[in-house]
Amino acid sequence: MSGFDNPFDPDTKLHRAGCSCGRHHSQADHEADMKNEDARVSRVVESAVMRGLFPDDQMRRNFLRAVGTGTAMAAISTFFPMGAAKALAAEKGKLEKPDLKIGFIPITCATPIIMAGPMGFYAREGLNVTLQKTAGWAVIRDKVQNKEYDASHMLSPMPLAMSLGLGSAKQAVDVASIQNINGQAITLALKHKDKMNPKDWKGMKFGLPFDYSIHNLLLRYYLAEAGLDPDKDVELRMMPPPDMVANLRAGNIDGFLGPEPFNQRAVYEEVGFIHTLSRDLWDGHPCCAFGVQEGFYKQYPNTYAALFRAIASATDYAHKPENRKAIIEAIAPANYLNQPIPVLEQVMTGRFADGLGKVKNVPDRVDFDPFPWQSMAVWILTQLKRWNYIKGDIDYKMVAEEVFRATDARKRMAELGLKAPASNYTKHTIMGKVFDPTKPVEYLNSFAIKRS
Amino acid sequence: MKTRLSLSQKASLLSLGLFALILLVWYLATLPDARVAAVNVDPEYAALMGGGAASSASSFPTPLAMAQTMWERLSDPFYDNGPNDKGIGIQLAYSLARVLGGFFLAAAVAIPLGFAIGNSRVFYQALNPYVQLLKPISPLAWMPLALYTIKDASASAIFVIFICSLWPMLINTAHGVANVRRDWLDVARTLEVNPLRKAFRVILPAAAPTILTGMRISMGIAWLVIVAAEMLVGGTGIGYFVWNEWNNLSITNVLFAILMIGVVGMALDSIFGVLSKRVAYQE
């Protein structure tokens, strides 16, 4: 990186993409030389100033050769407060709060948050993160509101609900990034093998993880598209994922729309089959989000930046299929997911038994993408309104923009060299129907089955 | 020739016999299903399934699997693999610490208050409605309120223990103090014993058996409640252990935890059994 090179050395090329400066035999030597944090910051600042002064590198080198390094440094320091700039930069890089407590629910949605611990993504940013496994979504919500957790794995509708004060005290939460897209499924009990058509599901009981979950909204959407009223024609019960599998076995519920690995677990336990993957309802739908205490980014800007870098790079790492095997090994132990590896492999690789005797291959069954589209937030809000969780009128766009920090995420992703979309809004297609985020009210009115 | 067995010998034999019977029934009930493996199962599909699609693996553990788990868990009770995976010994220690914390806090409030209530009819009648109202509330019903006001999960668990241990101790102390024999109090009065000396030398020893019974009941309830509270709050403790293993649908580990909860509960109860024997007296 050119930022580590001595800009006062006439033999250094500053305008160059490579990493090694050429003064060392190996990259390791180079890094050993640059170990000193202060030296590194000084160099970065000096380089920036020199690059500013001499846009053409050849000119800078000629200048340094002509007057000598010492004279040049003295000359520049007289009109540019190099010391002050260095101090400013060093101050900016310092982590205000290196010890963080982050909550998670043991499901594959939390993969980036969890793997960032054992795979060193937090440590690389100088963060000391305690990953706290949590008993349920309501507890997550309470612990974030109590400020016991600095940040947490959340269902993507939760920060919106908490910011609006739905089902809890009103306390805003910022969505720094989305964790996973897709990766959920509708699982039915084996006895319903012949009821593939949702129109036949009248009177059935379904398990869901939480009121403010994408699962609830997707299942309601799916049922309503089949002509069933989710509040009248079926029974929806909230329960933690392991209870879904146990209740399916006991016959207390007929199916569930739950997070992985519990759909695959139901197949593995031979109690259910995977009816529909959530990617077949809405390919690329958001599932879980990374929620951070409101205002954290203002109070601890450097810590927030470091945390975002860790999470976004972990999410990007998890997106690549070739990394999935290593990730499975990192997240399977009892400290994290506590799940059998064969189940996790089927979820993460997309080559899985469907429970009806077939092996299916859906590589994008679960995927990871950090960008928090504000159009996703608007969709979630329209559905919360549709089923009367939101009473009264709200400004969809305003709420979405307050909670989903998309613009900030784009900037930070660009700094990491990750591809981020140019806009915060896009059209989504859910079960063949296009959702235009600029027309939420018209979209809401277009549904036949709704509460409000 | 007849050999006479003592009562306790007979009881132990019967206990052992029962244990053997339970093991036998358990063994028979969890024998693998003898169904013949289906022929037309795709081997790749079978490999992706739990016990192989053809053989239905019983989800309930066999006695052997159970013994194995117990051995593994008990041979390394204090391992620490990070905040969410600790050995059974550490988990039990967390739970015990919470129970003892809440219990002694409750004792510190309930015993002096019980003394006051037991000594004064006015106090008794004034506080009685509150005690009667608060006593039947399930301690876990306090949990959301505790989380909301205390804003700390671990402290909330201790609070729940406190509130559930309070009432039996309070009521028993009040009852014990109120029912000290009048003769003894009269003797104390005749001898002009000062009130503090009377409380510690006459009333306390006289009421001690009743107070200890209250403490014993409280401890029993506290140990019952901590498991449920930790399942709700999570983090550490034996209740969290049960929840975490249930999350993995691991019945073997859940059974193991149940057994450990029973053993610790029994130990706590027998400590109070010994204590109450020591303060018992014959009139």
C-alpha cells in the first residue's frame, strides 16, 4: 500500500497499485518495519500531503532529488502543519470502545456475526467482541433496549418495529447492514405430503419465530396469495425454532416457516419435508439484520466503522461458496450454533434432501449480502401495515431512511472495495408481483386480503 | 434358615430393583426399530438424512448413550469454550450462585420482618393483605417487570429468586415467633430480660425450627425457579444449558441436565434437613 511508503524517499513510487515498496526483501519484512502504529499513521498523513502537493509522481521525485529529503520536509512543514495533521489522523483511528457485546440467535442467518468471532474478523479490526447466545427474539429486543448489547443480530422487521414502538417501548435501532438473504423455508409435516397446494391448507396450524419477522410477513403473503386469510383460515403460533421441530413431531403444528437450519433439521429428524424455499417466494429477500444501538455511530464513530468493516467483510466472505465449508466448521460447535455438521452442510451448500426422497441442488438457497436496501424496509412496513401491526398512517420512506443506514453502508462498502448498488431503492419481485417502493400506498391497496 | 433383613436393607434392595427395572424398560423401549431397510432409497439421499432414510433412528437415547454422555460430561465438568459453551460444573456453579444470592437477600429481609410481624398484632394485620396478595404470584410473572426496571438479565434472575424465596420464610418466621410459648415469654419478663436479649435468647431458639422449615421450602422453590428463569434469560447456568441443548434437540443432554438438577436439589434439601435437626428441641 502506497500509504505505508516514505513519500520523502525519491525512489518510492507513490502512484502505484501494488503493495510492496521494494525496499524490503519480502512483504513480511516490510510489515515488520511498519509495525509501529504511530509510524504508520505518520506515513499515511505524509503521503496524503505529498500526493496533494504533487499530483504527478515524477514531479515529486524530481523535486526531492533536487532539494534533498530533509530540506523538502522542512520546507513543507513550514506551510503545512504536518504534526497537527498526524495527531488528528491518529486520534481518528483510535477505537473508543474496543470491548463490545453482541447478541445472536443460534440460526444460520447469524453466520457473518458469529463467524467474525472465531475467524478473526473482529480481532483484525482491533475489536474484542463477546458473542452472547440469546434465548429468543424478545430477549434480544429487551437486551438491546437495556443497552446490555451494543449491537445484535435481529430479524430485519425488528428494528423498524422497535423504532416505531410496536410491541415494545419506542426506542430506535439502526440497521447497519443486512446479514443474510433467502435461507428460510416452509416445512410441512410428512403426513401432508399430498397437500402441496396451499389452497388446501385451511384450518392448519403454523409455527413462526416472531411477530416482527420476515417469516411472519412472507407466510402471510403466501397464504393470502392462495386465497387464505392468515388471521381467520389458519392458526399462526409464535415459538422458538427447536420447538417448531418438536411440535411438528408431536403433531401440534402442521408446518412452519422457520429459519435454517431447522427446516433441514426437520428433514434430518424425519418429521417433515421442505415444501417451498423462501427464495422461491422472493429471491433475495432480506431476513436478518445487524442492528446497532441508535446513535452508536455518532458516539463511537471509529468503533462503528471498525464493526461495520468486520461485519461487511464477513458477510462478503460468507457470500462466496468456496468459503462455506470453513465457515460451517467455525460456527457448528456448541458455543455457537450447536448443530450437526451434515445439517449445516446441506443448508450452506444448497445440496440437500427435501424430505420426500429427492436430493435437490439450489446453490443460492441461502446467501449473504450486506446492503440494507431502503426499499426492503418500505416493503416490510407495507406488510406490517397490511396486517394491522402498524395502526394509523406513517411516512414509509422517512421511517425506512431513518432506520436502514443504506447511504452510509454504501460509502463504507466502497471503502472496503465491495460492490454496493448505486441507489437505496430498487423494485422487488415477490411471487411474481412487482413492488415499486415509490408507490407503497398503491401497492398496499392492490391486495384483496388485508386488515387495514 | 432364615436371614432377617433390616428395614433399611429391604428398602435399599427394593430401590435397586426399581432402578434395574427402569433401566430394563428404558432399554427395551429404545431398541432400534427392527423394520427391514427399504430397498429403493437413493444412497446419496440416505447419506443426507439423520439415521439414513431407511432406518428410523429413535430420537430418545438408549441407556448406553446416556451413560456415555454422563461420563463425557462429568469427566470434564469445568471446561470453558467461550461464553456460550461451558462445562456442567461451571453452569451449576452459576445457578447456585444466583440461587444463594437471591436466597440470602430474601432471608435478610424476611427474617427481621417476620420477627416484627410475629411480635405485633397490628403489624401482622396491616401487612397480611399484601403478603396474601403477593404470595400466590408465580415468580416468573415478575420476570418481564424485573427486566424492564432492573435492566440487567443476571440481576433480574436474582430478583426473581429473591421474590420467590421471600414469602415462605416471612410467613414461617412470623408464625414461629407468634407461637412461642407464653410461659417462656412470661419468665423472661419476670426476670426483666432486655428486649434484644429476649429476641436472641428466647424467641429465636424457640422459633428456629419453624424458621428453618420456611428456609427449606424457600430453597426448594428457588432451585425450581432458577432453571426456568435461566431458560428465559439465557447466558449461563443450568437452565441455559437445558435450553441450549434443547436448541440442538439433544434429548440425551437435556436428560443429563435434568438428572443433575435433581441431584443438586436433593443435596440442597438435605443440607437444610441436617440444619433443622440441629435446631430441633423437645419440649
